[in-house]
Amino acid sequence: METIAPFKEVIDEIKEKGGDAVKYCYQCGKCDTVCPWNKVRKFSMRRLIREATFGISEIEKEEIWRCTTCGKCPQRCPRDVKQIDDMMAIRRMATGYGVFAGPVKSYKTIASGLSGQGNPFNEDRKTRGAWAEGLGVKPFKEGMEYLYFPCCYCSYDPRLKKVAQATVKVLKKADVSFGILGEKEVCCGESIRKTGNEDLFKKLARENIKAFVDAGVTKILVSSPHCYHTFRNEYPQFKVDFEVVHVSQLVNDLVKEGRLAVSSGEYAKKVAYHDPCYLGRHNGIFDEPRDALKAVPGIELRELAEERMDSTCCGMGGGRVWAETEKHERFSNIRVDQALGVGATELVTACPYCITALEDSRLVMGHEDDITVKDVTEVIAEVMKL
């Protein structure tokens, strides 16, 4: 048996950057049995944790960047090894040394765009609110109930602008009091933090917090589960406490209160709902999107093979939304196959990242005529002919 001498300096650095829990791992391998990577290729979280324990993490290789932070392994771990924190710690170390494996070299460019323009696309910050032109959306002012924070993808991506626009139409139909900050806001910072760039996350968070506080924001409405998770669970470390609501939660409430008359329409389609990791597994929001869909007459809601807490990740979390992933290794391919397998003609979700992945998979797999991908708000808006 080979004896490995621990590298104390590296172990100390991993501990300092938040990965101290690696020492609790007793190598049971449960993390590997649930990791979605092992549905498409060989990957071992257990091995990465072991290497970190001995201070021999190979920061120059892609393996440390593969974790999508989906949350499946922490929920199964009997020793509370905190795999997500551990991977972030190792990535912080790699980022600190400026070491990025080939498929994630784009992270440096992404960081530049986030730092300079407040978004990962390096688009002009002044156009952040351009998606709302012609919709009668007002700038947020104190006294409005919600700040609607659509996220970078819904603000700039052509496909996902439609989600923000559908959301606004639904909100206006229900007479919800809301506004947007446009160029005054920046990326929430969730994904860049998962890549190990802690300094940039803090910069973005502080800039948003100042904008929110200056504008008198108390409630934030979001389209992205990643924004939801960060505002609700990570921004409090900066001594703020905003009420955060995901659009699917509010839409469900509006339907129940009778403020959205979905019963007047019909949607005779077979629909499968995909649980986003950061909405479901990380934050426990499972029923609200489903209930909103079930309220629509004619809908036939079908569950995928893996749903709720066992939902399969789309593959875009943990910063992977910006990484190069081989076409045959995309988790979203599995979800498209599962949706087709239950006879669905629409795959509905509640996350911009998931929509991005699923849209790409259905095209790459040649299923563009077999199934469509939509956000919950797009379904509601279509039913109500908005």
C-alpha cells in the first residue's frame, strides 16, 4: 500500500478557505453513487475529498471544477463533509493562483465582465433594463411592494428576456406593485462565488445591497433560483435581511387569491415539470410551481423519473453555465429524454439556467419538433393570452 505524506501547507490553505470539513470524510463513497456526473462519465467526489484531506488537490485539472453544487451528495453524506463548501475552498485556492483548466478558462473573461459591467456577458450596464421597453414597467421607488430582480440572463439573453417579459405581463395583470432598478443593479454574484472568486462576489453583493437600501427595497421578487438562494441565504452575512420571493411562489399565491384568472383559459398539453436544484433541493420550493400549473384547465402534469429532492441537475450550477461541457456529457440531455419518456410535449421549469440547458439539449438531440421548454410564467401568460 502506498503511503501518502500530507502537504500541511496546502491542507492549511484549504481549511483557511472554508474546506475544513474534508477531515470528517471516511470514504464511504455515497457521494459518488448520487453524483449526476456518473450518469454521463466517470467522476469521483470521494477521491477529490480524499486528495484535499492530504493536501494533494490537483488544481490544474478540470476535476475540481466539475461539481455543479447540485446538493445531492450533501443530503446523503453521513458525516456532514460539506462537499460544496470543500469544492469552493479548493476553487478559491486555484483562483487565487490564477490556475484555470481548459474548459473553465472562460471564468477569467466572465469575471472581467462582472467587474466592469456587472454582468457575465460584458454587455453595457446601461442596457440592463432594456428588456422591459414598451411594457410600462416603472423604476422602483420606495413604497412599491416588490423590487423585481430578473437576473443577468433574463436581462440580456434573447431567449430568457421572454421570461422576464412574461413575468411582467402576469404581474401587471394581477395588479402587483413592483418596479425595477435596471442599471442600478448588478449580478447577484452566486455563480462567480461558486467558481472560487470570493472577492468579486463580495464586491457585487455590496453594490447590490447599497442600491437596494438606497432605494428602500424590503421585498425582492426573482426569476432565478440562484438569485433567490444568494439573496436569502448569503446576503445576510452582510447584515441585511430582505424578504425574498421566487416568481413561482407569488404566481401560485395570485392564482389562489383569484387575482390571476387562469381558469378562464385552457392548456390541453402534456407537461413535465423539472425541479431546479436551487429552487427545490437547496430551498425546499417544490409544490408552488406545480400547484400553479395544476390550476390551469386542461393541463396534464406528468412527473419525471427523478423529481423533487431526487431531481437530476441540469448541469449549469456551480459556474458550469460558463464552462465548456461535451455535448454527450450534458445532464440536461437526460432530462429531455425523461420528459419524452413520460409522453410530455412541454418541459416546464422555473430557472433561467435550466431553460438555457434544456433548450440547448433539445436542439442538439434533434428534438426541436418533439418538445418545447418553458418557464412557469410563460405558461401562465400564454393561458391568459397576455
